[in-house]
Amino acid sequence: MDKTRPIIALDVSQKEDLESLLRDLGGEPLSLKIGMELYFSQGPAVVRDLLEAGHQVFLDLKLHDIPNTVARTVSFMSQLGCQMINVHAQGGIEMMRAAVNARNKSGFQPLLIAVTQLTSTSPKEFKRVQNSNRTLTEDVLHLAKLAKESGMDGVVCSPQEVPAIKEACGVDFLTITPGIRWKWSPEDDQKRVTTAESAKKRGTDYIVVGRPITRADNRRQIYQAILQEWRAS
């Protein structure tokens, strides 16, 4: 997966909207994230179409199930040929190891990433829902360590947690950070957000940007601005 450009979250479900978005972005090779909305609407064909068009794909389905089910699904996802896939770290070490083993047996070798805590989760909400004695940051770090132990390539986290994860898991352990906002973008339902420049300074490897680009009136201009900010940081 190309580290020099942002990963664009495709917050669309219809093929026409996807085609319109790609046209607006200028037709150049892009790094794209396919989430549940688009995948469940269009199926595996949308992955193949984007790969054939020269784009790189992060298939973001956040698998969280028993080890056998996750392993079989990872095997299928790997065969699609995308560059990155993910599971939920809270599925546990056995599940993550099963995912790693399935990926390693595949003819394709996508990066395998574990989701820690969603960037829409606030510290207050974390305490209320999960009733943990840990802070949100401590929990993210705990899950990152489990992911590293399981053989995962990295984790999805907020930019705020990147320095601690790099210190605990090593600089080569990848961090993928959603919640990236352009300078004047609203936070929407995201809670732990920052700019591309700030994320780069914290040491993250990949940034994921969705609505600040996909819902902008001038999509290509905003994408290029964030791209330049990321590369210049």
C-alpha cells in the first residue's frame, strides 16, 4: 500500500456515485477504502473493478467472529488481490492468529490490520459501554500489543495513540489512522481527530480520509490539498 498518499474512504453505496467520485478525483491511481456500505451493496466485483483500474484497495470489513469463520473469510478476501484487510482486535489472539495463518497460506499477501477502538469512541463512551478499568488509550495500547503478538502487520487507531504504539510495538508495526480532517472540516461523528500534518508528526504510516473529501463540493481540490499536506509534513 502506497504510504505517500491518503487512503480515501469510499462513503458511497451506489455504483453511479462511486463513478462520479472517481471522475471528480481526476482518474489518477488512488488508495481507496471499501467499507461495509459499498461492499454489501456491490459485492466483490467492486474490489476487482477498482484493482483492474489501477487503484489500491483497503477492504475494511472489520471481521469479528470465531477463529474458523474469520480464517475462511480472510482466505477469500486475500484472494481478491487487495492490498490491505482488517479484523477486530477484540476478537482475541486465537482469532487474529487464525486470520494471519489464513493470509499467509494465500497466494496474495495483503497487509493484515487489527482495529483497536473506533475513532468515533470518546473516552466517556468507552468507560460507559465497556466498563473497563483501563483508560481508552491504555486499552488501545493493550489491543495493539495483542495484535503484534498475534502476528498482525499493524493496527487501526487514532493519531493520538500512535506514539505510544510505536514505542511499545516498534517503528515497523504499522498504524492506520482514520479521523483525519481538513483544517475547516466538521468532526461529524468522529471524536479523536486531527489533521494530516499532525498525524504525520505523530509518526503514523497511513491516513484515512472520507467525508472531508467525498462530501466536498470541490473534491479534487480538497484531496490535492490533503495530499500535499501529507507529503510535505
